[in-house]
Amino acid sequence: MSSFIEAIENITPEIYENLKTAVELGKWSDGRKLTPEQKETCLGAMIAWELRNLPEEERTGYLGGQECGSKSKNKTPIDSSLFSPASGTRH
């Protein structure tokens, strides 16, 4: 594991961009396809590098200040008069 950490510490912004492009396209810059293991390792390296070098809102997978859908929807007040009996009606 220490060799992985050492590798992360040696990633330059240029190497990071190359890893990111490879993961996005699924292939290296020379056209060779990434294996699933390579893709997993590259993605892990990207995320580890981002933790040390990028603000949270620029990191892979950042969703922002998302709220639950039921909390973020504009709620229109319900007209309670719709549910109260009209005067002069029998129920």
C-alpha cells in the first residue's frame, strides 16, 4: 500500500489529466484499451490525488448541496377550503 501512496504523491497535474482522460475514454492515449483492473487503479489514483489537490466541489463524484427531492421541491400551499364543507350542505 505504501507504494500506492508514494505513486499518488508523485502524480503531476499533467499525469492526473492523462489518467482522467484514459478513464473517461476507456483507453490510453496510444489507443490501447484499459483493462478493468487498470480502470479501477486509475480511478482510485485520481480520487486520491483529488483529495490532496482539489477543493471538494471539483472532485470526481461531487454532487453539491443536494437535498432530498421532497425537501427541495417548491411546495404550493394546499387550499384547505377545498376540504371543509360548504355552508348549507349536508354530509
